[in-house]
Amino acid sequence: MDWTQLKTAVGLMSAVVTGAIAQVLGGWDMWLQALVLFVVLDYITGLMAAAIEKKLRSEVGFRGVMKKVFIFCLVAVAFQADMLLGTEIIRVAVIGFYLGTEGLSILENAGRAGLPLPEALRNALIQVKGSGKKVGA
């Protein structure tokens, strides 16, 4: 197998796996895209804040990754619940809740790094998180 064939095979496999994961999570819509972005940014900003504080520890990082995986497991469960009930609200509520949680964590990480926190963004994230709770209640 030459380099071009290997790149094609890896690209194809990546597309299949990514597509399957997106399908289990309810599709690659704006909600899931935002959640993936927030989860990745929270992890990166957490690493940066820990490095600045000189508190970088691999076991804490591993626990963080496991929590992120659980978020996506809950999104998959919420999507299946929507499918069973014939609704489209449970998945959005779960994602909205975690968007708010992850967003507030990003702001917390910025604060740990010594950055001033924009109050308008903090308030918006609290609203997103709160609306997820109300919708899911």
C-alpha cells in the first residue's frame, strides 16, 4: 500500500467513524457542533489554567476526559429518548445544559489564568444552562 492509498483509507475510515458517532448523537447539527467546540475549548483552557497555576496532573486530565465522554453518552441517551417519545426537545435540553456548564467552566478557567471575565458572556451562559434545565424539567 503506497502513501496515497493509506491516506485515502484513513480518510475514509475517519469519515465512516465520525458519521456513525454523529448519527448516534442525533446528527451533526448546530447544537452538537457547539457542544463539541465547547468541550474541546474547556479541556484546552483547563490544561492552560493548570499549567499557569503549575498544577498540571495527568490523573486530573484523565478524569476530565472521562467526564467529557459521559457528556456525549448522555446526549446519545437523550436522543434515543426523543426517538422513543417522538419529540425533539430532550436532546436539545441536555445539550443546552452542557453548553452552559462547559461555557461557564471556560470562563472559570480564564479567571484562573488571570483574565478578566466578561459579565455579559457569563450571564448569557447562565441563561443557556438554565433554559436547558427548564426545557428538560
